[in-house]
Amino acid sequence: MLPDKAAELAPSGEASLQLPGDFAGAGLSEVCLHQFFEERADAESTVTALVDGELRISYGELERSANRLAHRLRELGAGPEVRVAVCLERTAELVATLLAVLKAGAAYVPIDPVYPRERQAILLADSRPAILITENHLVDRLPAVAATLCVDRDRAEVARRSDTRLNATAGPSNLAYLIYTSGSTGRPKAVAIEHRSAVARIRWSARMFPRDEMAGVLGSTSVCFDMSVFEFFATLALGGTLILAENALALPSLPAAGEVTLVNTVPSAAAELVRGGGIPRSVRVVNLGGEPLRSVLVERLYALGHVEKIYNLYGPSEDTTYSTWALMRPGDPLPPAIGVPLDGTRAHLLDRDMRSVGPGEEGELYLGGAGLSRGYLDRPDLTAQRYVPNPYAAAPGERLYATGDLVRFRPAGEMDCLGRIDFQVKIRGFRVELGEVEAALDRAPGVADAVVVARELESRADVVEKILVAYVVPSPGTSLDVAALRVHLQASLTDAMVPAHFVVLPELPLSPNGKVDRKALPEPDLTATPEAWVPPRTPLEERLAGIWAEVLGLPRVSIEDDFFVLGGHSLLATRVLSRVHRSLGVELTQRTLFEQPTVAGLAAAIEGAGGGELAEEGFEAAPNLTRLPVSYSQRRLWFLDRLAPGSPVYNLPFPLLIAGRLSPAVLAAALGEIVRRHEVLRTTYVTGEWDACQVIHPAAPFALPVVDLADLPEHLRCRESQRLAGEDAAVPFDLERGPVLRACLVRLGEAEHHLLFNVHHIAFDGWSLDVLLAELAALHDAFAAGRPSPLPELPWQYRDFAAWQRSRLPGKLLEEQLGFWRGSLAGVPDFLELP
């Protein structure tokens, strides 16, 4: 059971959001989920509730739209315990529809439009909805439901309904929504969430997040994933603005990106946003959940300078989204904890005999209290298996959910999650039961036996990235076509559940008791490429092949290879598109990559759209001059530095925790080699013919000061290291004199160090950190072993890019673009007064 010390970790007393009207003090038994929104709409009808691209909808408008649809749903039979399937694209109409279903007294069943048809049919057959709400272009791919309403086709009919609020018919104990999760038996299972459980989470949100933090919440999570409940309903209940996005990685391109104050996503998506410089300065709070969190990502987020709070949130759908929380602190030498239970949640760590374990001991986490769901829809056997009687109950009938997570308490009461005790994994935040994937493989033609395991990739230091690997045995006399097998799985499984790699074996290794010996399965070669390698034929194909190889972690990519057969998935696809945009200036959609999944096909699509200029023009080295032109982004940062000299605003501090013994001399040599390899790290900036010029200096030994704190008491070491990191982060760089990079090694113990790495943004960005970490690891290992650098010389330097960029805008084109902006800005004040 939770130690009493956990009470010390309750939320601070800072001002929190107030729930409107009588609901602020009402008991949990008196309120339904949507009624918070209704009270807010009454109190603040003109406030913007929702932003969908350029469209802005007020609380009053959203309320009236949802009311009209609710009236129509009531006519179709919606009411308490009636299930309404919702299969809509991610637009404002989706939000209004979810509210309308709840207002009509029914429960919504989310069906993602991108799910395979077979999986959509499975979910609809299992949930047996009385009503289906969809769109005209989707209805033909969905199984027939007794009453089907298309929001676009039936818009006129719905508009004729009253916009007044219906009388409430559902109560707190009624079903609010279903969330489907993967099933170990091969069949997805629906978690049934009642209003009172979701309401408990809204009340916790009101206590945790001040109103200014909830002013603009990114709504990027699939409605089929329970993190969306916080984004949609907590935001609208608490008076914030919900800013819709197709996914978290679309944040930088949103028209309202500068209004986002809180991002709620999985660590892998947050890491990609940081690498791409995609988190706007308006973001103050980042909620991370769904995947294990690493300290490196926490430090990188805090290093942005504007992120004030990072929460690690843990919880299964069975306990209504979130069950525990932990506020991450910069410089914390301990790995991120999953924290302490939410208010009203009870956490027990029990052994196999259902006895409590003490601090430092491992036990399975059991959850109970206000957030506990009803159980699994129409699965009484499974519900009884996972929702067990609480042996420590204060009242009869209380249950606990067995999470299957292995956890231990820290002395202060926070919890560390150590892994699973079963075959469930999280892939990009989505819960996957390996048994469901294995069942789908067993149904595939030509498969005699199969087993699936999760492998952890080491390609990223900031996220725990897992992939699924399928080991399959072909039926006698047959040979397996892996591509066809993948297509078979994609027809019934979600993107996250399709294995990234397949290994064909003559038989599966067995243990003495006849079970599959998973430990004896061979390690797959995740970097292998098909033998039939077709090299790039054009500069554009060469550029795209390089991007694919980098994203997929492969040594090379054939222009005929299918991106998804190589292990690509939706998140990696977004990374590819982001890199294509940065490299070629071409905006592509995920649909383009799905339709053209080869380098050759994608290159043809880009050329057909008139893109690929960078590759077509070529990329020549800049002339070897003493002073060189700067790129436009460098000029912008140079100008800002001249405008406010001595400011540390564009410092990029990255404190890195290094475990294990190391030699400061070897580390300094590795850093020196990185500076030698990358000219931009030994470049200064002076006024010249082009307003600003690059001056590249010869390579020199790297100075790495060492501060030894090992003799201090442990609690003082971390505090002093954090103080040093804070001081160093605030020291500005002199762009004219240099250097633009510095580092300091803080020794905390024999095998524990902090590397305080700091560089000016003119030479570095979030994407650069991955390059730095990879090169630093390779060089340190080589130099420590007495070997030379294993890294090849770089074919291009940043000065080459700057010269190429300048050459792209000859006089006439530059004058045309300047003329456009002069005309657009004509008449604006010459002087802008800012506070």
C-alpha cells in the first residue's frame, strides 16, 4: 500500500482552475462529464472553445451545435446505456458530436477512420451500437448499423432541430464511452467508462492546472486513445481553448501554434518535436504519458527555456486515463518516476499472495478508487480476472484492477515502473497484447506457428523506442512471402500492432516444458536491407534515400523498397515528411507517402508537383574565402544578438548525465574532434559586405574544465550541479569573438558525471543533438580504446548551405519578394511599443 509520505507530494497550493456553478462543490455522484462544458458555455458563451485550422468556435456556438445534434440522436433512440459509434475525421464536427452523444444520454464508441476495414467491422460487431455517426465518404466502408447519420449529408436535417438543451437522462453511474484496447486472446476488448470515473479525472485536472496553463491545449491524440479524454473534456470543462491537430507532430504548422500553452502527448512524439524545433515558445506545460520517459528528454524540454513544467503521467484505460503523476525536475539524477496516485486513487503494490510489499521491494501495481472503470464490455470472465476484490477495502464490494506492471516504491513514496509481468507492451503509446498479434499471424495463409516479441531500439537517447518482431514458421511445403504476410496483418490490425520485422524460422525454439523459449529466439538484424538493391538515379532520389535510411536506421535504402515493409510506421512517416520539408521545401501529406511508399514513387510525386529544387539545382561547395556569407537564419540570430547584446535567450544548454567511468582527457579529445569536423562550431560572426559574415577559425584543442563535487554529501552534489548548470545557461556567448560552444564536466562520483554542454542557437538546434550524441559516443569509444576516429569526413559544411541558399535568390526574385512584403506592411507603425 502507499506509504504515508506520499501525502507530502500532493499538488502545490498555487491557484488552480475553478469548476463553474454548483458543480464546483458537488459530490461526484451528482455530475456527468458533459455538464461541466454546459456550465462553462452558460458562463462564458463568447470565449473561444475550439480552433480547427482557421476556424474558431465559441463555447456558445459549440453548445448550440451539439444541442441540435443531440435532439436528432434522441429521436433515433439515443439514451442511457445506448451505444453510439462515432467514425469521423478529426475536425470541429468530431468534438461537437462527442458532446451531442453525451447530451443525448448515450455513450460514444470511437472508431478511427484510418483503421483497417476489418478492424472497424470487428469493433462495430463487438460494441453493437444502435446508431452510427459518420461522413458520407466513409459510410460505404463501414458495416451497416440500424440507424446511420452522416453529418455532412444530413446537415440540413440536423440544423432544423432545436438548439435548446435536452433534459438530462443519464446519471453518473451510466456509461459515458468505450475505449478499445488490444486483447491477449486475439480479440480487442472494450473498457467501459462511467461518467463518475471521468468526472473524477476532470476534478483532478482542475486542481492540478492553473487556468493560464490550460488557455490553449493541443488536441492531437486519437479519440480512440484515452489521452484524448483529458485533451477534449478537461479543456472544455475548465474554460480553455482546444486547438485541434491531426497529430502532435503537426503542431509547428498549425495557424494557432503560437497559442498552444499545454501539450499532452507521448514521449516519442515530444522528442521528435524537440529535434525539429517544433515546440512554440508559448508552450509552458508538457504532459507525457503512454511510454517510458527518459531523463534526456526531460532535460531537452527544459533546455528550451520556456517550458516550466513537465509531468510524467501513468495510467491504464481501466482506471480512466491517468492514475499517477510526477512533476519532473531539471537535473534530477534519478530516472523519471511515475509518481504518486491522483486524488481519490488508491495504489497497492502486492506480491503473488496479495500481500503488500515495502519500499524498495517489487510488486504488481493494483489500482482502485474513483477512477476505476466498470470493467470490460460483455466480458464478465475477463472482468473478474483483472478486477479483483480489494483485500484492504474500507467498504465491502471495492475492487482493484491488476495492471500487470511491476513497480516499487521509493523512500519518499513515489513509484518506479520496472516493466511488465506479462506479454503486453506499449508501441508509440498504444497498448499492444502480443497474443492478439500472434492470433492474427496464426490466421494468415501459409503460417504454421508464430510468436511475437518486442525489441527495444537504441537509436535514440531521449526515448524508449520499441518495435515488434514476428518469428514465423511456414506451413510444410510452402514458402512465406513476408510482404503478403504484412498486407494480411494490415487488414485487421492497427498500425502500431503490425510487426516492423519478420524472421522466418524452420521451427520455434522450445523450453524443456514444451513452451516457446522466447529467450532463445535469434536477434534480428534490424539494419539488414534487401539483396535486390537499386541505387538512386537522380539527386532527388539520392536525397530521399538518405532521409529514409536515417529515419529507419538502415545503412542504405533501395529506391524500390517499400517504406512500410522496411519497418516504417505512421510516426516515422511523419519524420520523413518533416525532413523532406526541411530539405526540399516540399509540403507532403501522409497520404502521399502511403500511396507512393517507395523512393522512386515519392520522387516522381515531388517532381510532378514541381518540387525538388534543391536536388535538381545541385549543391556545390562554397568558395574558400576568409569571410563567407551567412544563411538567412544565421543573419536573423546575428541581428537579434546585435539588437540585445549579452542576452542568453538563444543559448541551448543540454546537461547530460553520464553513467560509468570516463577519462576527462578522452572526452575532451572527442569534443575537440567534433568541433574540428563541424566548421559551424568554430565560426564567429562579424559585420562585413553582407551585413554579417562567417569567419571560420582553425581547429584547436578543446578546453574541458572539470569541477569535482564527489566529496560533497549526496544531496548537496545534485543541488550544486544544478546551480552550476543554471549559472552556465545564463552566461551569454560573444558571437564576434567566440567560441559559440562550451562544456564543463561535473564529477559527482567515481562513475557518475554531468556534462554541462552549452551552445548558441546560431550553430545548433534540436536536430543537431542527435548528431552530437551519436558522434560523441563513437569518438569516445574509439579514443578510449586507442583507435582513430571511425567517422568519415563530411562532404558538406554549413557554409556550403549558406552559400547555396544565398544563390537561390538572385536580384529580381529577391526584389519581387521584398516588394510583396513592403506592400503588405505599408502603413503599419514604424515603432511597435511592447511591454
